[in-house]
Amino acid sequence: MNEKTMKIMQQEVDDYIQQFKTGYFSPLGQMARLTEEVGELAREVNHYYGEKTKKDTEKPKTVEEELGDVLFVTIIMANSLGIDLTETFNRNMEKFNQRDRFRFERKDGLTEGDAQ
């Protein structure tokens, strides 16, 4: 399996974008595109896991494909804004591991009272 770091993925996306004269769209344009892709993801999730089945005339797509599109556009937006997604991910995981470590019932049975 060819595993890539987020840094490599961000560079690959930048290399792809840099081959076009247009370059990166504005943050507002990217937000619109991200919203569109999240909507397509929601539609696929609804088709696979919800009550709304696909029409016979609709092309088959997968949740995986739509998640990939959301990831691609997210990377585009991060690149254009100079955001290192690895650093961002690490900060967010630290935040969640501290703030939310007892938010849900834990499999190990620990509670917030045990941590004090």
C-alpha cells in the first residue's frame, strides 16, 4: 500500500493546481465548492444508509468517492490559505483528547472522576 503523509498530499494537490493559469480560487469560491462536495456526500450517505434510494437514471457513486472529493477540496483550501494540515490535525487531536476525553462513555470504564 502506498501510504502518503498529509504533507505529501498537500504538495501533490499544489503541484496539480500550479499547472493551471487560474491557480487557487478565492476562499469564498473554495467554500462554495466544499459545500457542494459535502452536499454530494450527504446525498450518497442518504442513498446508502437512509430512506431515499437512488433513481435508476442516477450514476452510481460511492460514499468513498465523495469523501475523496471533500478531502481534495479541503486540501485545496488549506493550501491556498497556507495551512499545514498535519499541524492542524495534531492540534485538534490534542484538543479533543483533553477536552472531550470523557464526553462519551468510555470502553475502559474510566470517568472524569478517575482522572483527578
